[in-house]
Amino acid sequence: MIQPNMSLAEIREAIAAFPVMLKGFDACLDRLKLLEGIAVGVKGSLIKSTTDRYSDLDLCVVVPQAEQFDDAREKVSQQLTEIGWVLANFPATHIGMPNLLINFIELDGEIVKLDVEIKLLSQVPTRADMSVIHDPGDILRDLPGDQPSGPFGSPEEFSDIYRKFSGWIWYTYTKIARGELLEAFDSLNMMRGWALLPCFQIAENIPREGYRYVEKRLSTESLEKLRATYPQGLERADLLLTLKRMSTTFLDLQPTVAQRLGRDFFEAEPTAILKAIDTEEEQRR
């Protein structure tokens, strides 16, 4: 559970068991404090009481004015290179977050992953998901703190997921039918991550965090069902069986998802698509 009101002392105490990580955290904060007019918050596992040796250091730098943003981003990027030996660093453009700066830094023989996101104040509606540890200008003072948790998705979003998953069933089948098995395997992974996993999480009424700690967060029953959607091999029969299992599991979850969201959003015909696949397979025999 997120604890967004943790003090700097409490955060440092939470990672004190990992001296190199603490050293990286302190060095990063010291560097960011050199920048004027910004605020710094801590996010992620550092304020969820889930820190371990391999946790990321997740920080957020808040910039008050748009005209300051580019300069602040450049200065933050430069300061991060001064913390230690930078083994790799890049913006998270691969997940559509160009202002999230990802850094892998060697300190005392260990690797520390440091993620710093730069945001405009107007992009930070609440302090509910972070602990503010540096704000000399009080730019975050008037933002609301803890707020009641909202729904873990909207009916509109899950309507979109339902329609996409339905179409992906046929798309993935065509790859299997053509013998494009590696592409079919990749498509199954997409279906699982983008559609099936969010449905498991909302059905169990847990926050949607992708695959993070999924082995611990899902119930044993759901986890076994999820594992059954991984193919046992890369042969045609393996992938076709996986596609059918995944589709059945997805459809079985939908009444519970709809109940959670308070709306029936079944705006596609996945059952008809599955029947068409069965017909295709019968004709192949």
C-alpha cells in the first residue's frame, strides 16, 4: 500500500538495509537539490514498503512553469550522470514517457537503477502517489494529498479492450494458420499483457500494475489460470491450444469485470470468431 506522507527520514530508514541503494538515493537527492525552483517527490516501492535489493529508485521532479521545463530536464539529466559510473541511460520512449529518465549506475560494485520523471506542476493533480521530500518553494503545497481510490479502469477502456481482444483472436489465428508461429507467439504475449492481465486484476479488485509482483498479488486460482495461457512449445498445436485457453479465460472473466464496472460493455462477437476458427480447423482435417 502506498504511504504518500512518508518523511525523508522514514524513506531512508526503509532502505537502510541496502547501503549502496541508500548511497545512490542520497547522492541523487543531493544533486537534485542543486537545481532551483523545483520540487522532488519519491514514488514506487520506496513508499510501498516493498523495497528489496533490486528495487528501482523512483523519483519525480516537478517544474512549476512550462518555460522552465526544457532547461530543468537538461539539468536533471546532467546531474544524474554525476552520481556514479553510468552504465546505461535513456529516456523511456519505449513506453511513451520521454520525460522519464532511466539510469543504470554502478556504485561500490553494485548496480542501482534510478528512474527520475520530470513533470510540469499542471501534470500533477495530487500528491496521493508520492511523498514530497524537497520543496523549498512550496510549489506542491496546495495540491490535495490522499484521495479515495477511484475505479481501476473505466467501462469505456474495457469496452475497447473487449473489442480489441476479440479481433486479436482472429488475427493471432491467421498467424498460426499461415505457419508464422513466432509472430503468433508474440501476438499471444500482447493479448495477455494488454487485455487478459488487466481483467484478472480488476476482477480481483486490485490496482492495475501490469506484471509487477503478479505472483504475489493474484490469487492462487487466478495465477494458475494465467500460467495456463503460456504455450508449452512453439509448434502449431501448442499455440492454437494456448489461443483457445486464453480466449476462454478472458470470456469467463468478463461478467465479473462488468459487475465491477457497473456496465455491460460486450460490444463485439468473440464467440462467433472462435466458432469460425473451429470451422477452419475442421476443414483442415
